[in-house]
Amino acid sequence: MKGKFIFKLGALSIILSVLLVVPALGQTDQTNEALGKQLKDYKAQTFKELKMDPDKEKALMAVEDKYSLMRGEIVESSTKAWDDLQAVLAAPKPDEAKVKAAVGAYIDGQAKLFQSFRKQLDDELAQMSPVQQGKYLVAMEKWRQKCMPKVCIPVTTK
């Protein structure tokens, strides 16, 4: 029971890390496309290190491609919603109904983005043994720390 809780907690922390990374992608010296390619290459190398069956490796890379394409569309839609929200708020007296609709559209886009990361992780982990799952999560966290060290740093106040 405790093992499952720790595993789920670890998976959740990876998901939340990824969610915090997405808005910060623009804060790195790399473009989103370059960072995405770097992550895809890192995942391919990680799958080889995990001694994945070639068919599973191919299936896992297909999962990466599927969700990457999906997120591209989500980000495009979310960017439009963000621009719409800013435009509505730029009015001297913003219409509350328009603001509410724009906020809803933006939050909806962010929720879809979150769901895409969660579904991708579920699809990836479903094709791995428990040991591979653990090693994969550790590898992904190492990549995040290396490529985006300023993202997801815990802040404590006293």
C-alpha cells in the first residue's frame, strides 16, 4: 500500500513538474522546438537504456509523437485564448461576460494541456514494467533538472 502511494506521489510530482515547465519553456536559451527534439532524443536513449523491446520502443516513440502533435494544437489554441483575454481586458471598461468567457477558454486550454501530459504518462507507463517505470521517472526528472534548472524550485518562506 505504502509503495503504491509513493509511486503515485512520484508520478504526480513528475506531472506537476512538466506542467510548471511548459510555461517556462520560453525562459530557456533554446526554442521550444529544439527543447522538444532534445527531449524526444533523450527519451529514445532512455528507452534503449531500459532495454525495451524494439516494438515497445517504437510504440513509445509513437506515443511521444501523438501527444507532442496534440499539445502543439492545444498550445496554439491556448495562445489564442490568452491573446483574446488580454484584448478583452485592454478595454477601458472590460465587459464582465467577455472576460468570463475568455478566462474560461484559457483555463480550458490549460486543463487540456494538463490532461495531455497525464494521458501521455499513463500511456507510456502502461507499456513498462514497474522497475522500468521507476527508472523512466527518475530519468525524466534528471532531464528536467539538467535542461530547466530554474523551473520548479521549491520556495519556502519563514
